Amino acid sequence: MPASGRDACPGCGMRHAPLDGPTHRYIGASPACWALFAPLTVGDVPDAALLADTRVPPEIAVPSSRADPTLGVLLVDAYAAQHAGVPSPQAVQSVAVHLLAMHGVIERGLAASQAMWIRRRALRTRGAFAWLSPPSPGEALTVRHLFAGGGVVAPVTAADYVRSVHDAWRRHAGETIDAWYARYVAAE
């Protein structure tokens, strides 16, 4: 299908043929992107036909160095933050908590195994976070970059994807994320 007949995921910019299907109620992913991601959460691979019919945004630069492999456990955090959705209490809280988990591990040096502790700490105070305008689609890798084909020559690791999403958010809202971490995670 020509590029003009493709839809784009509003969260990451991945291109795909129009697809009807389920999505998450406040994560802003297209049905095709959600269908690509959902199997990854249970250690499965996406449907081969769906992979064949999806394309990465051409403007994204693939990193030349590999991220720490332990960051792969933050895959859900990266996906949820990248697909921020629209302003709502659930979306605001979700994006904040997932950004803080990535921040704690990547910026503050906590072990990836402590991501759940970070999330729980961030959830102690509900309604404390504000909507952050997300990076534009195309500023970070997509989950489609994890697989060959569709414009991907050399697949990246889950850790590379996590790092790319983190870095895009860092450029956009780094000071706010730092302040939230200090106030809602690190503070007693």
C-alpha cells in the first residue's frame, strides 16, 4: 500500500494500513500499534502479517551504541510514555509514573529491578502531576524498530527503544521530571 494510504500511530508515528481493533482506554496508540505491542508484554511476538504491513517513520535515527540490556524491563514504561494519549487524570498519572520509573533507573542509577518500587512511590500522592506535552511522533524509536523489515534494516533491542523514548522525553521535560522525582519518589 502506498504511504499516502497509511495511517500513523498518534503516539509514535509508525505507519500502517487502516485497522480496526482494540486499544487501551487512555494510552494513545492506534489499533495497529497496540496490536504490535500487546504480544510483547507476555513474551510473544507480534503477528507476522501485521509486522509485514507496518513501517517505521523514516526520519528516526537509530542509535549507534547499544543501551544497557537491563533497561529492557522498562518496555511497558517506554511504550506508555511514548503513547501519552490525551489529557485526562488517568493519562497524566500513567505518563508521570512511567516517566519516573525510567528516570529512576536511567538517570538516578537504581537497578531496573527497583522500577516497581519507583512506581509505587510515585503513586503515593494522587492528582499531583500535570499534563506534559509529549515529544512529537518520530522523535524516538518505535516498537516496530524491534523487528526487521518495514524500513528496519537492523532491529534494535528493547533497551535501545527504552533509552530512545527516555531521551526524547528528557529533551522535552527533563527539569519537570527531575523535580517530580525529587518530590514524589526520593522524598520521604
